[in-house]
Amino acid sequence: MSDRLLKMLAVLNPQTNPSRANSFFNGLDILVGDLRNRFPNDYVVFGLVRALERLELFYQLNFVKASTNLNQWSLVSGEAEDGTDGAIAKDESHIADCSPSGLNSATASHPGQHSKDGQFTSGDQNSNEGPRLSGKRRIQLQKKGRRLACPIRRHQEVHGQDITCGFDGAANMWGVTQHLRTLKHSHPFIALCRHCWIYVTDQEEYHNVHKNSLCALDSQPRGLRVPELWQKLYRSIYPGSNRIPSGPMNGIGRKS
């Protein structure tokens, strides 16, 4: 099974066919967002979502250049963890079965619940979205409180507006974009170009430029460049904003 998966992902090598990799994973992103919006309380859908998350993470670990380095899945701090990357990759590749039978008893009995370590929350926009973090990364993240904020929430904060979003941040850009696709915001279009590595919010621009890899080739944002990627996403959503948030961390504001 793993050999077949490797062969399938090899076809998506971004260095040989970036357009195909783009279309495949952006299609998965759309599918994940649609499933979570349409069936927020279905634990079977939760299992499918987790399986799709594993697929993209498996792709990142095996086919993206310098995959053992920090990348957009990394903590916002960009700090390396001494000698733990290999252990983390090994831990991530041995996730329990994502089918309903593979869920633990608490999750199976109460599919709408979520724990504070990043598990799924049905109908809760404050859930910690994105790939599940291994123990050490999760502890460091919780201790330092470094998270990528919702761009819409940050816009409201820096412009002194009433805060209508209760999202408490995500550990990676994947979590941020999935949050933007939830019913809370229902952002019409957002796609990651794996050729220039920016998020595109204009569907026509994506299909005319990025899908055909007509944009400038760039390396995947890693470590300290992740906040830069977040700011580019913010500018795409608010091109006319006269103030760009100084950083992606959640600020303090009022929720109306």
C-alpha cells in the first residue's frame, strides 16, 4: 500500500510538474473545506479529513526539497528542535487509523468533542486546525503561545473594529486557510501556488497565471519566512489596507 502511495505522489513531484501538484492539493483543500462545512458533526467525515491531512503531510516529508527542514508546517517561531526532526517525522508517519474504527473511544462516542491538543471540534471555529503536532512541538507551542492568527481577526484588531472572530490561531498556514473556508468566513476562493509559494485569492488570476506556472519560481517558505507568507495572504485579502499587521500572532481585542 505504501509503495502504491509513493508512486502516486511521485507523479506529483513539484519539480517535474508543478501545475499538476498545484491542482491536486488545491483540489484536496477545497474538498476538505466543503466536507467540514456540509457535515460538521459527522465523525466519518472527520476521519476522511484526517486522512487527507496525512496525505499532504506525507507528500511534504517525502517529495518537497529539503523536507526535513522547517517549512510551512513548522511552528511560527522557526526555531529548530535539537535532533528531534527525525523523531517527529517518524512519529507523524505512524498516526493511528483515520477511519471511524481507528478513533479512540472518547472520540467515537462523542464525535462533536475536541481536546486542547489540536483535535477536531465539530462546529467550533476555535479548533486548532491542521496536522496534529507531536508531543514536544505541541508543548512548546502551548508554552510560547506563538500561533498564526486569522487575517480577518487581525484586520479588525489593528483597525480598532469589533472582533467578530473567536479563532484562537493555528500552528501553521494550512490551519489558517482551512479556518478561512469555514462557515464563519466562507472565503470564496483561496489556493496555494506551489510554484511561487503564495496564496492566491483571485480565482481568475490563479487559473490564468499560477495554474500554468507562469509566476516567478520561489522556494518554499520555511521557519522565519512563514510569517512573511502570512502577511502576503493578508495583503491578498485586504489589498487596500493602509496598515499591515506587524506580525501574525493573535492580539488582544473585543469579541462582539
